[in-house]
Amino acid sequence: LRAELHASEGAPAESSAASAKALVVASSQAGSAESKIASTRGGAFARVPVLVVDAARAAETAALVRAGASDVALASATDDEIVKKVRRLVRRGR
């Protein structure tokens, strides 16, 4: 797997979509994750699975999934757990 860091609020460049197998979005600010997810749900990234990491509470999970996240990892998740989630998303697809 290859990772590409994208720090801005909008979706990554459309040219990245061809090689993207999954997107990982940080849930560091309220509302920020939902807007990042929404920006990827159209266009070239519509079929790419999205994993949201660092969710503060399990109660946030439903809202993030409704926004378009394929899976959510709590802030307490270990690196190994996140890697397993990414691998599962890549295998499964959207």
C-alpha cells in the first residue's frame, strides 16, 4: 500500500483517485471529518472507501457513517487495529 498525505480541507486532487485504494480522514475537529467525507463522495473518489480515525466517542460513529464513512476508528485504536481496518476496506472496496 502507498500512502499520500493530504492536509487541506477539500478532496485530494482528482489525479490521485486512479491509484487510491482507500482514504483515511482524521476526525480531529468537530464537523471537519463530515465535510472532508462529503467532499470525496462525488466525482473520482465516489467509489473509494473512507476510514475516519481518531473519533473521540463511539457516539460519533453513526453521524460519520451517515456522512459517507465506510468505517470509523476511535482515538483509542492501536496502529495495528487501524492497519487491519484499512486492509479490510481495500479488500472489500466501497
